Amino acid sequence: MKKIVYMDASASWLKPLSLVETEAEFLRKFYANAGRGVCARAGHVDELIANSRKIAAAFIGAKPQNIVWTSGTTDAFNRIVNIIKNTLNKKNLIVAVSDLDHHSARLPWEMFAKKRQCKIVVMPLDKNLNIDTKKIPNADVMVITAMSNVLGIKQDVKSIIANARKQNKNVITIVDAAQSVVHSKLDVKKLDCDFLCFSGHKIGADTGVGVMYIKNPETWSVDKFGGGMVNRIIGEKIVLNKSPEKFEAGTLPITQIVALPKAIEYLSSWGGGQDLIHFMYDELSKLKNIKILTVRDSCMISFVPKNMHVLDFGALLGAHDICVRAGNMCASWIHKKLNIDGSVRISVGPWNTKKDAVYIVNVIKKLVK
């Protein structure tokens, strides 16, 4: 496995040693359940989780009480649908989505629409395949993909939200930051979004932990029930804790949460992989038998080989010890709009070198002859 050239960072980051060691040390020496005990050990775990929440909040310009732990972006999006549904208790919500959306961001609403409890409207894209900020529809809820995991172009989320509020000042805005969190600084206050989500594993943390930001958490009803969220029960009256605890029923992914700051530290120390992306883009753009879908300054390179299916191409790269992503990327709508079945995606992380970039370029040149 040491021979592998891993260029699939957009799917999931490799883990820094500091994170692995933090998790191992926690499991060996400090593990206890959180929010349950009154002993010193349990109290220490509570302090570690509170510290992680504080760091995650600062990472996106939020306050700790606005940060809810989830198992990842998919979990967050499904929960948000139910949080909104439980709070508004309104049928026929108009939900705006776009063809840039990942399945995780859009499918929960599509399933809701199949029950005839909301109506889906698709926001138009401009000639550059970005959400057209001049044609934002009037909607009750808006799902905004901050960066497509296929095209890799950062969207003007602040402008999209501002224009959406001109159409409907009460529109509920949900930002999918799963890709953009790696490539640009997030500030939820400047964006003025109601919800924002990303997964820990996209930035080098472990799987099983994610962040869900809620702008005004006390105005929203909960979607899950269980231990840790209840303050007290008086007769038939159930009094819930304040946010974030009221949204965190059950045992949290404690080990992953405790180590999350190491991933944020790792990401923050990385200067980005633009030099490698620029080199590969310039070399690959010279080839006649591939069509590149991204731009030179993107965080990734997605392309379609003209001489074979994308899955075959991905398998051949794998046979040369190269890990990339191939297929529809869980983003069927943008591929459908481009009239293609799928694409091949190269994405880099802090572990990649110029040697890796030269190697993959040379292999691709051989495959597309």
C-alpha cells in the first residue's frame, strides 16, 4: 500500500499522525462517556468535547452553542429536513435546489416531495455552470452547494443568500460546505446562512463525526429524542436542555470529536495544492482525448476520457497504483446537465508531491493515446 499514489482527497482525506495518536491516547488513557458522569474522568471528557466544539465554532466564525455534532454531512441534511418539518409543520413548502447538489443535499428533499409535502424548484445555472444570482427563485427553503464536488468552483454563497432574502426575507438557507470547507475560509456570520454542514473526514478527521451549524438553534424543534437532551421532567411536562445539547440525543462519537481539533490544525497548516493542480491541468489540457470539466484554478481536476468509459479509466489508473474517483460522484444532476454518464476526478492533499503529479500525468498520457 506504500506504493499507492492517493489523489482522492475530495472523497476523503488521509489522516495526520497527530490525529491518530490523539485518538489512540484517548482510548487508552482517558475514555469515558460524555455528559453522564460526575467523576473526574467523565468531567475531563466533557472538557475535551467542549474544547473541540469551541475550536470547530471558531473555525467557521460561530459560537459554540451553534455547533451540533452529527455523524457527517449526510446525517446533517437528513436531520435538517426533519428539524424544519417539525418546526414549521407546513405542507407545500417550496424548496429550491440546484443541479450542483450532491445526492446527500438534495435527495432528502426529493423524498419529502414524493410524499407531496414540498415542491422542488431547480435554481438555474449560468453559462459557466454557477448558480445564477440574478435568477434566484422565491422559495421557503434553499439548498446551496458552496462548491460542486465535480466542478470544484466556489459559489458566491453570500450573494445567493442575499438575493434569496430579497425574494423572501424568511427563506431558510442551508449550505453544503463539505467540499468548500477545505479550500476557503468559512464565516457563517458573513454568509448569513441558517444552517451549514460539513464532514470531519473531508478535512482529515475520522469518519463518523460532522458539524452542523444552526444560526438560531432555540427557534427550532428537535428531530431526535433520547438521553442527554432532557433537563428535567415535571409531571407530563418535558423540559429540554438548551442548544446544542437538545439536538444531541444519545451517545456522541466521542473519540472522533476529541481528535477533530488535530484535523483542523492540520488543514490550517496546509498551503493548498494549487501548484500541483496547475501543473497537472496544464499538462492534461494538451491532450486531445480527454475533456476537462474544471478550470485551472479549481481545487480538483475532473475530466472525461473520450476513448473509454470513466469506470474503466479509473480501474486502469488503479492498476497503476493511483487512487482517484470515477463515476457520477453522487452528483447525478450535474452529469446529466452535461450530458455525460460520469467523470474522473483528481484531487490532492498535503501528502501529495510533484513526483505524484508527474507520475499520474504520464500514466494518463499513455492511457488516452
